[in-house]
Amino acid sequence: MILKRVTPGLRGELSRWLVEPQAGVFVGDVSALVRDKLWEKCAGRLKDGGVLQIWSTNNEQGLAMRAEGKLNRQIVDHDGLLLVRIPRGE
């Protein structure tokens, strides 16, 4: 998970489940249930921030991702292939 402009409290809560090797970047190996609960917690407490979550899965790309809030990237589904787009002007 990558968090932008969120409260230190939210980052602290995530650090109970995941490792934060760099500010706002969280990695770990958790179950799908825990992953979804962490997503709900982050998406519900963003205010002016944003969150991107990427996890490994059994598909062509080997990963899935979702984003919420104010980020400078957009996830685009192109015929089942997830791509990241940088909007013009950023």
C-alpha cells in the first residue's frame, strides 16, 4: 500500500500489520480478509489524501490494484490489463 497525505495515526495503525520501509509505503503478506479490512480503514479515513493498494494474484499480470482519493496517477483497465496513467499536466 502507498499512502499520500494521510494522518500519522493511520500510518501507525497500518504498521501493526505491514512493514513501512519508506514513509507512506507499506508491504507485507496478509490474508485477503486482512487486506480488504486495511483497505476499508484507509479508504474511509483519507480526507485530502490518497491510497494505492497492489497485491499479487493469479492472473496474467500476477497482480491486482486499486486506488482511492487524491493521487497523481490513475488506474486504467484496458481489456483486463491494469495500467497506470499519469494525467496530462502533472
